[in-house]
Amino acid sequence: MIAAPRTILHVDLDAFFAAVEQRDDPALRGKPVLVGGSVARGVVAAASYEARRYGVFSAMPMAEALRRCPQAIVVPHRFERYHQASRQFTAILGDYSPLVESLSLDEAFVDVTASRALHGDGPTIARAIKGRVRAELELCASVGVAPTKFAAKIGSDIDKPDGLRVIEPDGLIPFLHALPVSRLWGVGKVTQERLTELGLTTIGDVARFPESVLCRRLGTSLGQHLAALARGEDARDVVSESEPVSIGHEETFDVDLSSADQLAPHLIEQSDRVAARLRAADLRARVVMLKVKHADFRLVTRRRTLDDPTSDGGRISRVALDLAGELDIGDHGGKRTRVRLCGVAVSGLEARSAPRQLALDEPIREKGERLGDTLDQIRRRFGDAAVQRAILTDRDDGDPSRG
């Protein structure tokens, strides 16, 4: 008995970060929006479709993006909002199948093969997901429906934004063979040049080319991989989402920081952000990590394992500040050490419901986490800026843009 073809969806939220910003601020709707950090040194994390018309794209230096689109509005990251929307997005997908494989905050594979009897065929489920994303999140999703992960991912991208491309099993080969070789997973600039030298410009060309020659030119592993994809062969399963192994937040500064005192408020703020994400995921962390990149691009990392796990931002920040104190930052013996980037991350994650060994400071420890829970509730109701540490309201980090 031959198994029925699988039905796999690839669901991708269009211009996700920028779309969240436009959703939350009506004044940004219909305008070119760039989400990113420093204008001088940052890169574009996301560009709205209004900005993309000017040749702006993700990972482009922000300075170049503004040269191409000087009227663009630059807004800073708000990762808490993106994570919140991502959790809602994943919950919607989970209503249609337990087999959800998240690739990032804004895209996921969903295997709905076993869900067809309950929710309808692949296109029906895809339209239902798109409708719920629009109604419940006020965002737009593009979906590819196909019998393989490879084809589904191409399908979601090919008709963006707000796309829905269905590749039926009997149409898989014609669909793939008409596409350029750049669509093959594993084909970058160098590999594409080598394929072009062989006269291969479409996926169909690769499928018809002798696999043995392809392996000699590209190496056995890559040659076999590309030949299989070109034939429409992709047996990879959708793997349910795994638990995160670390949570972190980092920042690149417009102006290099010149002292530990200037660095401290940033570490405290990052620790609070990390702790909020821990609590949102109902997790605690046992390891605190500090990352510092100096002005000369020298990268230094430090880590410390706690006696017991925590989701308390105050406790995480104290460890981060202690680790920063081990570094030479500022002027020492005629040597000037400046900081270009810093970040705080945690690992060794476990559920907050997991049993913990009692400690002498248990009341203090519990108080810190309960305070965090209360602050989370306030911010959800009144916004992220409703409550802020006093040290963050009047900081001098050397950036002349701060007033």
C-alpha cells in the first residue's frame, strides 16, 4: 500500500517586525518603516514593503538603507512585542496540528496530513490560518502548501505579501523545474556560479544533469543533496518545536562606552528584558552569560552558574554587573578600552514549576520573582514604559542623541 502524499504548510508572517510596529502605531501605516538599532552602525532587522520598493532589505546596513530611502522612519526593536505576537502565532498553528516546527519568530512548518479529516484539505487550512492571523493578530501571513518542506517554503515566498501558493503532488516537478537554481537550499553565490559554469540555470537543468558529474564538481554531499531536491525528493519530517536552550538580549551603541558606570544601566535593562522573557515562557535559568565587544572588535564572554535557577531580573543583573567588573573598561595605565556592544543571556533553563532546593534566602528570592510577575502584569496593561528602574530614567551613556 502506497502512503498518501503529505500535506505540509510553510507559514510566514510578512515583514514581521515592521508589521507589528505599523499595527501598534497607526501613524506608521502605509509609510516606509525600518526596524533596527543604531542609525550609524546598526543593520536593518526588518523593512516594511513600502521601504522595500526602494531596494531596502533585511541585514542591510542602516546607513545604506537610509541613503536609498531617506524618508524612511527608523524605529527601535521591541522584542517583547515580537515574542508576544510570535507566541500567539504559534498557538494558532497549534490549533490545526501538533506538528509545528518553528524556524524563527515569524515562520513555521505545519504538517497537517493527519488534520485533513477534521479541518479540511491543505488550502482550506491555509486560508483559515491566514484569516485568523489577520483577525486575531492584525498581521498578514503568506502560506505555501506542498507535499515537501522544500516546496512549501518556496511556495510561501513566491507570492509575498499575503500570498497563498498550492503545489499539488502531481504539479511538484513542473513547479520546481521552472525555478532558478538559486531557489535550491544550499545554493549560495559561489555554488550558483559553479552551476552556471556547467550550464545549469534552472532546477530542471540540475535534475537532468548527471548526478555523478555534479558530485565531482561540487563534492559528494552537496551534489547528492542538490540532485535529490531537484528531483522533488525531500523526506524530512516536520519536527515539533523544541524548548529554547538560551535567552538573551544585546545592544550595539551609537557611541562607544568609555566606563563601567556607563555600561551598568544597559546591563540592568538587558537583564530585566531577559528575565521578562523567562517569566513569559514560564522558565528559570541557572547560568548567566555576559558578552562584551570592544571598540577594536575584540569579543569577551564571561559566564557564571548560579546555586539555584532564577527568573528575577535583579538577581540576573547583579551577576552580569559582577562579571563586567572583571573586565578592564575605561582608562587604565594609559590604555583606553571602549565598549561597542554588550549583551546578557541565560541558559540552563528549566520550568518554573520544577522543584527547587530550599535556601536561607528563600523569602528574598521569592520576593524578587513575585515582583517581576507584578511588573509584567503592569506592563501588559499599561505598556512597556509604564514602570522603569530609576537608574534607567537618567542615564548618561555617552550618546549625544539621548536627552
